[in-house]
Amino acid sequence: MSKQLQQEITRRRTFGIISHPDAGKTTLTEKLLLFGGAINMAGAVKSRKVDRHATSDWMAIEQERGISVTTSVMKFTYRDYEVNLLDTPGHQDFSEDTYRVLTAVDSAVMVIDSAKGVESQTEKLMEVCRMRNTPIMTFINKLDREGRSPLDLMDEIEEKLQIECTPLSWPIGMGKTFKGVYNLYHKTLHLFKPGQTTRDIKKIVIEDLNDPQVDSLLGSQADDLREDIELLEGAANPFEYEHYLQASQTPVFFGSAINNFGVQEMLDCFVEMAPAPGPRRTVTREVLPAEESFSGFVFKIQANMDPAHRDRIAFFRICSGKFTRGMKVKHHRLGKDITLANATIFMAQERANIDEAWPGDIIGLHNHGTIKIGDTFTPKEMLKFTGIPNFAPEHFRRVLLKDPLKTKQLQKGLIQLAEEGAIQVFRPLIGSDYIIGAVGVLQFEVTMARLKNEYSVNAVYEPVDYQAARWVRSDTPKSMDEFERKNQASLAFDSEGFLTYLAQNEWMLNYFMEKWPDIIFDKTRENV
Ligand code: G4P
């Protein structure tokens, strides 16, 4: 193994931030990028914010392709570390996309609003992280406002998210009486000053909390801090690095992202403790990042990012070896050799062409529809990384074309949008209309707007009487034939040609599953 490869792996951190909308993900991202020197202007990230906006705003923003590109992945350097921050859409209607983004990270940071505690979307995203045992650090935000007590918040995290909390910093007061945080790990006191914009925040080293300096700095709150720390020493879970890596424990930090307070502290711990790129499973074997041979997979596709070029970018996570511009790899799904000539790396504000990249890095590959989610590239060995699924949609609409001459464009648009993973397209065995399925309804509106803007297709939706879909297969060809023959009206092919059963409701689905024991009904499907 080359020394440089090992060094580059060791200094890489690839992560995503998970939070319920409004907890402060955007603000925290912006501050992290400030520390990383990737942006030098507050407000730069704000413009990309889409989660909280109405659909119309969302689409308007989405249409400004440049914005969504630069923010899907943000790369920055902090100290000696190369950090890749992957954007995870916070809106629940985009949870499928978020899931796939989380397959490409090595760890996550969870942001919690100190007044609201654990919220619904936090719980869902946490479930996803748990499925992959993704290590998580927690940032409890908005301490400059009145919120819930830190112990109460940690209890809630432990109970609702089933993960042990271990505080690494501790807040002194909150809201109007917020004085700062005491770093339990380094035994330093950080005094709060609102509106911090500098990168150097003064730390005061406190060897002994009984030092009278603590009283002069904190006044009457000094004794509260002493009591809290004494209590924590007896009651809090001690920090166990292994438990963090196994995702059974989360180190907790307190701060105020908007005031840039507590952020650097967390970032310092993050780069030191968060895992570097690790092994990844494939159908045949585990791939280690330090293997010389290059490998990786596509976890996200974004089309038409530049309307002038109609290109598509596949976001590719490098899992092993070194990427060099112009290298030849095998596109295993197509069985073809391709040259990775034009790879892009995403800096916070711009994209740049790159000559080399390493495990943990995310590169953008331009293509015209030849690359799909789940595709794996390696120079020779046939590998297929696992765990990048499609989810059965829960909402359905029939697409009615207004201008019959645009059938081809409609087909092209729908297929491309399906390949991006935003929607799923079904072609019923009987009839000629397309049915589209989505995990969240917001995707329908976005799809229609994009069909119009990017493919010049005028179409409308019609409600359709389906509430569930399952991919169907069987080990017994005879049963499969019979199932297909008898249920034509409820069957469709998805855009990859997989047979799918569309059910009117859950009851029907269960009834079918009981009635056809030889048929396997899959809720998720991995691209092959
Ligand atoms: P999100 O990406 O998780 O959805 O949250 P975002 O960062 O946009 O923050 C949501 C709101 O919370 C914003 O206010 C933001 O300014 C505020 N906020 C973030 N961090 C802190 C903090 O540490 N303290 C306080 N008090 N507020 C914080 P907004 O009014 O909704 O938006 P804006 O007008 O400020 O942009």
C-alpha cells in the first residue's frame, strides 16, 4: 500500500448533518465553512436553503442549477484535514435522497434545537444512521435562547433515539443568562460573546474549577457550574471512543451556531475523532480504502444542472485507491470501458476540475444518461457496492400529456427524472399512460415543473387509485407466470423493467401477499 494513499485516507472526513428543519443545519454549515476558509462571507450558504421554503420557492431555487450543485457536496480543508460535507435534504419528502446521501458518509453530526429537543425528522434520519451504524456527534443549538435543561435534552435523546449521550461540553446558563460552555474534555472555559465572527475564540484553561478566577468570570453562576460538573462526574456516561465509533454513544456539544459559539470546539473534536473512510461492503467482499485499486459507487444523480449543456452529474463516492484524471474504468452494469476524463470536485462556492482524488472524496462525473444510482466503477474487478436502494413509493399520480406530439419528450423526461431517483415511473401492462410514484408528494410538483422547464412538456396529473407498490419476483417461474397472467390490471414495469405490483391500499396488498405465497413482494430494490 502506498504511503501517500494511507496518509490521504487518514486525513479525510466525509460526513452529513442531520436535523429537523429549522434546528440550525444551514447556519452550522455556514460556520463550518467559515472555519474551513471555504467561504468568507456570512449568508453565502443561506441562499441555497430550500428546506423551509414553500414549494414554489423551492422550485425557483432548484431551477438556479448552480446553487444546488455547489451545495450537494462541500469540500473544505480544516487544520490538516480534508473535510467533505454532504448536504442531506431536510424536507421529509426528499427522505429517499437523504437516505442515499447517508450511504456515502462515514459519520454524521446531528443538530438539535435546545427549545424543541428531538423532533420527528431527527428521529427518521437517526433511524437511517442506525441502519448503517453511522457514528454521530450531537450539537445542541440555540443556547442563546431559553430552552430546555441540558439533562432533560440528553434524556430525551437517549430515550427517543436509543443512543447513549456523553457531554463533552457543558453550558453555563441559557438565554439571557448564557455565559458560555465548559469543555469537559480539555478542561477549558469558553465565554460567550454574541455575534462572534472571528475564527479565534479565546479559551481559558481551568485546572481546578475551585479557582477564584471562575467566580470572577461567572459571578453567581460559578457555583451552579461546579454543582453541575460534580453531578456529571457521578452520573454522566464516560466518553468511550469505541462506543462512539460503534454508534452506541454520541458525544454532545452545546452552542449557538448563529453566534458562532461552540462550533469550532465541535469541529476540532470532529476532525480528531470522527472516523476516516472505512471498509465498504460489496456483493462479493469487503473493500478496504487502502487497496491500491480504485473503486467507488454513484449515490446521487442530478440532471440538467447547467441548462445550457443539458448535462447530468453523477455523484460518486471513492471507496478505495486513487482517482486520476483520464483513468480508464469498467462500467460494470454496461460492461463497457469508460474514461473518467472530466471529474469535478465541489468546493463550497464553485466546482473545479480535478486531477486526483482519494477515498472518502466525492467526485462529480459528467454524463449524458449513461450513469445511474448504484453504479460501481473499478478498473477490472467486478464489484457491486450494496445498500443503495430504491424505496417503494407511497404516492401515485397518472400523467396525462396535453400535447400528444410530445410523447417522446415526456418519456425522456420521466426516465431521466427517475434515474435521478426523485420519482419512479411505471408503465402499466394495460394502457399507455405513465404512472409516477414518489415517496413524498412534493416530488410531484417539482417533477411537473421540471418537465415543463427542462423538457418543454405540458402535462397534468390525474389522481390514481393506488397507495402502495411492491416489486415482485418468485423462485418458481410457474407461479410467477400465473401471477402475471391473472393480475395484469394491477401490474406495471418500472423504468428499469422490473415488474411491480400496484395496490389500491394496504389491505389489498396484504391480501395479495397471503393469496400468493410463492411471490416475493419487495419494499426496496437495489439497482443491478
Ligand atoms: P435549518 O437549516 O436546520 O432549517 O435551520 P437554519 O440554519 O436556517 O436556522 C433556522 C432558524 O434558526 C434561522 O432563523 C436561524 O437564524 C436560527 N438560528 C440558527 N442558529 C441559531 C442560534 O444559535 N440561535 C438562535 N437564536 N437562532 C438560531 P430564521 O429567523 O428562521 O431565519 P433567518 O431570517 O435568520 O435566516
